[in-house]
Amino acid sequence: MLFSTVSARLLLLGVPSVVMGGLIPFFNRDVRSDSTPSDLTVITGEPEFILLGSKRSQSAEELLERDLTIEPRALTADQTESLRLHNVARAKKKVKALRWSPTLQKNALVWAKKLAKLGKLEHSVYGERINQGENLAYSWSTATIKNPIVIGTKGWLAEITEYHNETIPKGDFSAYGHYTQCMWNTTTLVGIATVSNGKGAWYTVARYSKPGNIGGLRPY
């Protein structure tokens, strides 16, 4: 194995429309680069899916749609590369590119700060982020981690090897659900933030709109 592991914690989402499970360590060579710390630990957690007919908010959708007319402030190199990786993967499946959402980034930052305080990965309640899908990632090292968002993104996208065109959530959804959220064909916006706990760990949150992983459908 290329990565060390940490203890898995059970996590549950407090709404019936989203199914959650336990954390799983993620191991993949694609996460690594020449600058990757040798003792890097990465956990992407358990993906979520939403049942058809889950609650939607027209006002929330309109707010996010306005993001399409707003140029985001300068992104960090980590955020820029993550967006590029998303869109390279989507282009390979002929899925429309994502645009960066300042609103989703702000919402992701709020949750990432909470996770850093909690010290664990835990999805937010869908009823409190209607019309937003969510991917999570945790990374830790004794050395400096310079690109926690890219590390998380590579972990999510590398799940492509576990996805075999199943409808959500058939097959091994735990193994591919982050990838399908990244690739969902009706998703147009993404915003990602990451927060350090000051002890070598980073908690990364990605928010997507419209959300993906709709039960009974495929991403593309």
C-alpha cells in the first residue's frame, strides 16, 4: 500500500433522502506526485446519493444561477488545478465543463471549518444545503501539504476504475460515488474549500450544483 491508514469512523446523514455509510481509506498512485509527502494519508469518506423527488428550492437554484454571471475572485493554484482536473475528466466523457461558483465555495468553506473543529469527515445535512451535492476528503502528513484540494480531487476522480455504468447506487457505490458526483451531466457549478486543523490535517469540501448521484440515473 502506498498510504498509511487512519481509524474509520461511522458517519450518518440525518435525512432519509441520502444514504451514508462508513469512512473508507483511499489508496491510489494517481494521488501522488513528486512533491507528495511520503507519509501522506488520504481518506475520501463515503459518497452520498439523493433519491428522485428529493426537496429542491427554486430560490436557491436562482441564487446559484446568478453565479454564472459573476467572475470569481482569483482562485488559488490548488483550486484552479482541481477545476481543470474535473473538466479534463468530464471532457473525456463528453460532459459539459463546470464553472467555479463563489457561492458554493463560500458554503464549502463554512462546512470545512466545522469539520476541522470536529476532527472527522461528516456530510452536512442535505436539507440545509438544498440543490448542492457534496464530496469530502481528508489528507494528513507530518510534512507540509501544498495541494490538499488537488489531492482530494484526484482521489475522487480515480474512482473511475470502479465505475461500470451502473445506475446509482447499484454495484459498489461506496467505491465509485465520488467520481460520479464529479461527472454528473446536469451539474454546472462547483466550489471547493479546504481548512487545516493546524496539526497536519486538511479537510476539503466540494459543493456541486445541481447535485449529482440521483438514485436510478447515470452520470452520463
